[in-house]
Amino acid sequence: MFSSTHFLPDMGKCERLHGHNYQVEVELGGIPAKNGAIIDFNDLVPIVTRVVRPLDHYIIIASKDTRLTIIESESEVEIQFKDNRYIFPKNNCVMLPIKQTTVESLSKYLANRIGEVLIKSYPNIHWIDVLVREGQVQSASTKVLLKE
Ligand SMILES: [Zn+2]
């Protein structure tokens, strides 16, 4: 789980700055090792935590959103969108290389990042599916194939 602030341009009330307690669920498939597990949960949890924790209690900004004008100085991030102008302390922000901070984009980002780590050490894992939930009914997942 991670708690973050964001806003979604051109999406009604979500265009205003707000936050979520995001939940992340990781599902994976592959060939079990001799112990019967594809991966030990005690190994998986730290990998997921390492990828997710940098987002926790930060303002998430989609640095590839062309609707935003983003001006970064040494200590601040200024974002202009329509008539709104936000100025945040830079150390409160995480700039993600995505086009919007929807659950669809966040799940894709996290699935790719977690996949990059897993593919190095676990050749027996064939795919992962990362679901990001921002509310009771709002969620999206991305499946990434690690092996053809
Ligand atoms: Zn939201």
C-alpha cells in the first residue's frame, strides 16, 4: 500500500489535487521451483516494497503529460495546467516517466519496474500481473510477460 497525492487533467473532479491510499496486488505465473513455490513470498515482498515505497507519501507527477507545463528549480516544482498553478517543494514530489497518473498508468509503471527486477533473478517466472486499486471499485491491472 502507498498513500499519494495526484491530479488527473481533464477528468472532472479528479482534476483537483487529491489523494488515495493505493493498494497494490501482484500475481505471477511460471514454473514452481523444487520447494513447490514459484517465488518465496519473503523474497517477493521486499522486491515489491522497494519499487512501491518511493511513491509513498509523495505527490506523484506524470512528467510525460504534455498538457502540463512543468518547471523545475533546485527546490521547487511548478506545474501549470489551464488556470491552475501549483508550486510544490521538490522533495515532496516524485516525477514518474508516464503520461498520466491513472491507475492504468501506475499499474503499467509498477509492473514494468517489478518485472525488471524479477527477470534478472527468477528465470522460472513467466509473467506478472500488477493491480493498483485507488478505491473500492477503481482499479486497473497490467500483465507483463517476462518470458515468451
Ligand atoms: Zn485520484
